[in-house]
Amino acid sequence: MTFTDWHTCICGKRAYHRKSDAKKIRRHIGDNTMSVYRCQHSDGWHIGHPPPGLKEGRIGRDQIGAAAIRPSVYNRRGETA
């Protein structure tokens, strides 16, 4: 496997330049529960576990960024407080 280039994003996370690079690393890690998603602060792509509320349909993808910016608005399960 050829590893892809990554950089530290302005949000502090590891970011990949292309979505295909992030998917390649996710497959290499072997954790199918992780998602590839676009950073809201840059053009990079991240890999991470989606919040439980997303998988259960209680929150939408548009609310994930809001939870990261204003964590006090959402509890640990992704529900509005």
C-alpha cells in the first residue's frame, strides 16, 4: 500500500488532500464504522466516527459542525439540550 500525503488542518485534525486518499487510509485501518467527511474549515478530508445521533437519525449531517463549534448545545448522544 502506498500511503498518501496528509497535513495538519487548521482545525487541528489530520487532513487528506483528496477524498479518495482518506478512503484509502480508512480501508487500510480496517474500521468500517469510520466515516470520511469534508472539513468545514478547509478543503481537507478527515476520517472519524460519526456521532451516535447521526446513525440513529436524531441529528442530520448539517448539525455535526454545529456540535463541534458549540458543544454545549448538544449532549454526548448528539441530542439537543
